Amino acid sequence: MSHPLILIPARMASTRLPGKPLALIAGEAMIVQVWRRACESRLGRVVVATDTAQVADAIRAAGGEAVMTRPDHPTGSDRIHEALTAVDPEGRHDTIINVQGDLPTIEPESIRAVFGPLADEAVDIATLAAVITREEEKTNSSVVKVVGTPIGPGVLRALYFTRATAPWGEGDLHHHIGLYAYRRAALERFVTLPPAPLEQRERLEQLRALEAGMRIDVAIVPAVPLGVDTQEDLERARAILERH
């Protein structure tokens, strides 16, 4: 994996916070803040994939690269695959890192961390998680948990993802963070797979890969970045970034 590409999907049609990619945080659009964090990871080329010209314009005005994609993609993975074929038809990039466009406080170190599990050639997809420290999150169905077996310091092999409280018994629970690194071949395979039964039941796209026998490893990071889904989240992100 010598030539990674970071793709950031961004769409305006959020049901809970419409237009959130362009919401101002510390004087810049949220999508620009995410793009900056991705650039600060220094992993490689960063491209924003969007279906809205204003988002692309904001990124280009900041000096970044953006590509327009269709508005009807069912998942972010489909959007980044279209973007990949548009910006790299020659196949120069062998690893694709998908950074969600609503994570303005993501640490560049966390973006780098997701690249780590792919050092094992048996891994198809890598992702992140953090230990749950708040009791209420353990039973919150909006907090996705990853169930995995430890395979090394700070790394799990994912066995399942769920909205339930799992696994049972004593020990840590892990909050899944929706940031992914794909081998190019794994992403190309993933977008050809039909939706899977457990994926549809749990409403978790990553279960499609597990149900198809693909291997997902998980790097454990210190904390969960703030995802902006509501006006309250947006105000928290503003408070965090305006302090810096």
C-alpha cells in the first residue's frame, strides 16, 4: 500500500441537519474543516466527492480537489467508488481511505491509524473503534458496537457489528467509528455485492462485507470524534474548533 487516496463523501440532503457540509465552523465550511484534517494526516491525495456544486466550489476555493458524483447513490461506498473511477481511472491508488464528511474534529492521527491494519495482506478493509467509557452508550442503539477478537496490541479482527449491547459479560465494549480504509480490489468487490440480510436488519453497511467473507480489522484509537448530525452537534463542534 504505497499510494493511498483519501476520499471524503459529502451530500447536502441530510434529514436531521440539511446543508450541513456548508455549515460554518470556526469561519470555514464543515467540509473544508474535514478536508483540512485529512490533508494534515499526510497520507496522500485528498478528494471530496459530492453531488452539490456549492460543496465542490467551497473545497476548490480553499485550494482542494473535488469531484462531482451522482445524487442517487444508496451508500457512501458507492459514492466513493464512482469518485475513484473518475479521479483515478488508471488505477494508481491501491488503497482508498473513506473519511466521513461530518467529522470536523477528526484527529489526523486517527486517519493515519486506519491505515495500519492493512499492513497484513489478509485484511480487506480496516476501520476504527474506541473503548466505550460512558455507561449510557453501552445500551444506546445509535452507538454501533464492534465485536472482535484481539489479534495484536490495539487491533481487533471484526466478527460482527451491532446496535445491541455486545458482547455479553465482563470486559470492554467498543464504539465503532465509521472511517474505512479499503484495498482497491476490496472496494470494487464490495460495491458489486447485493445488500445482505444482516446488513438490512441492523442497518449497517459494513455487515455486507462480513457476510460475504471479507476480513475487516479494527484499530483502537483513544476517542470517538464528534460526528455532526444535529444542530446541537454543530454547536459542540464550533466550540471545540473555535478554541484552537
